[in-house]
Amino acid sequence: MGKHEDSSNHDGHKPERPVPPPPPPEPKKDGGR
């Protein structure tokens, strides 16, 4: 195979632009406040 753009793209299934990390999980309202 030939390197497309960067060698860092060794995953192969990565989008051309870096995807931002998912937002932090919201605190669960267990107390029911």
C-alpha cells in the first residue's frame, strides 16, 4: 500500500480531519433534586 498523507494514519479507518472527543457524561440526578 502507499501512504496517503501521513504515516500516523496507520489506523486506516480514520477521517481526514480529527474528530473532537465526545462531551463528558452529564451527572446523573440520582438524588432526584
